[in-house]
Amino acid sequence: MEKYINAFVDAFLGSIDWTWKSILFEVPWYTNYFWGLTVISLVVWGLEIAFPWRKEQSIFRKDFWLDGFYMYFNFFLFAIAISGFYNLLGVLFNDIGISAKSLTILDLSAIPMWAQLLIFFIILDFVQWFTHVLLHKYKILWNFHKVHHSVKEMGFAAHLRYHWMENILYKPLKTLGVMVLGGFEPEQAYIVHFVAIAIGHLNHANLKITWGPLKYIFNNPVMHLYHHAYVLPKGKYGVNFGISLSLWDYIFKTNYIPEDSGTVELGFPGDEKFPKDFLHQEIYGFGKSKD
């Protein structure tokens, strides 16, 4: 029992220490996700201000500060809170004989590092795409995902506005994806993480970007805006589920971009009754749904 308690405490305190050192610039720049997130956010916000797609939208759009708080809460505060539990699970799995190698399907050690990173990026993105589909398909999961879709004006910070339960859902599946690669998460994985943050911010930004022919590979703000549309195509529970890559939507026929004016209404039926403050949004989904 003492071993499990120590595993929990060590991970929790270690996460706090690492985050504090990140704020003070006492960790290598390439692992400093606190300032990395901050710099990427400021750059994309600057692009929104300089080249707004919806010119009538305020620089400090509706729920701008709420979404800003969500960014740091989900990326750091909740990560600290849950770190001990994930480390404890890792110790438990190891004790019952389940390790990364036991689930390995692909061994990437023999190929160049750039190819390893590319495969790592693609597999993790597919896992997230698949999880995203589940969040829309099943009502019990959709009730948590409504927090993200309660955004009524789109901007970069909406990227990380989501219910804390989504961390619980995404993290194990992403970990499974890593274990399929033999527990592979290279030292250079920071490249993948920073690229994913930047693409996610851009996808939610008030910018009209389509990437030209690359739109069939990379997600973009025009495509993702329709993911957040109030009115969906008849018979659909969602469209444009892509996280970083649009590729999966085109492969599985979940792509939908009827036009690109940027004037589409956002939200979901019944969102006028959805909680507007952080605390009530974070406890939403555990009670009986009102719709």
C-alpha cells in the first residue's frame, strides 16, 4: 500500500514542481508547455486581430476570459490534480504484468526519427478523432462535450474549453496509442505537442484559412466552424470531427463545408439553458439531462 501512496504523492508533487519551474523558465524551452501555450496563444490572437474573418466580432469576444481560464485550467491545473491517479494506475498495471511492450504492435526504433515522429503524430491524431466521434455519438458522453460546443463566438481560446471529464476519456486512449508503439514517446515529441496546440488554436481562430489543396490533410478554421454549427445536416450527430488532420473526415465521409461566409450560428439546440459559468459547466453532465 505504501508503494501506491508514494507513487501517487510523488507524481502529484512532481507535477506541481514541474509546472512552477516552467513558469520560472527553469525547464528546457522545448518542454516548457506553459510558456509555449502562452506564446502560441498570443501569436494566433495577434493574427485574429490583424486578419479577422468575422470583422464584426470583438477582439474580446463573448466568453473570451472564460475560455482563457479554461486553457490554463485544462492544460495545467487539472493535469496536476489528476497526475497522481495516472501514475498510480501505471504502477498497478505494472504489478499485474501489463506493460507497454505487452501491447506493442509497431516497433519504430529502426526507422528515422522524422518518420517516427510522423507516425506518432498520425496515430495519436486518429485516436483523438475516434474519441471525438464517440463524444458526439453517445448521449452520456455528449453531455460532457456540450461544454466545448457551448461556445457562441469562435476564437483561438475556445480550443481548450472543454469539460474535465474529456481528459479522463482522451488520456487513456492516447496512452493506449502510445503503448501500441511500444511505449514510444521520443524526446523530440515536444515537436508534435507544439504543432498540435498551434493547429488546434488556428482551427478555432477567427481566421479564414483553408490551406488550399492541403485542406484534405489538415483541419482548418472554415471546416471546424461547421463542426460547431447549431444546425447539423439531417440525420447527422456531428460533422468535421478532425483534430489536427481533416484526413479522417474525408476518408470516413464525415466532412461537410457547404459555404465559407463564417456567419453560421454556433452552439446546439437547447444551449440557451446551458450553464454560463465555469463551475456549473464543470459539474454539468453528471445529473439528469434537461433536453
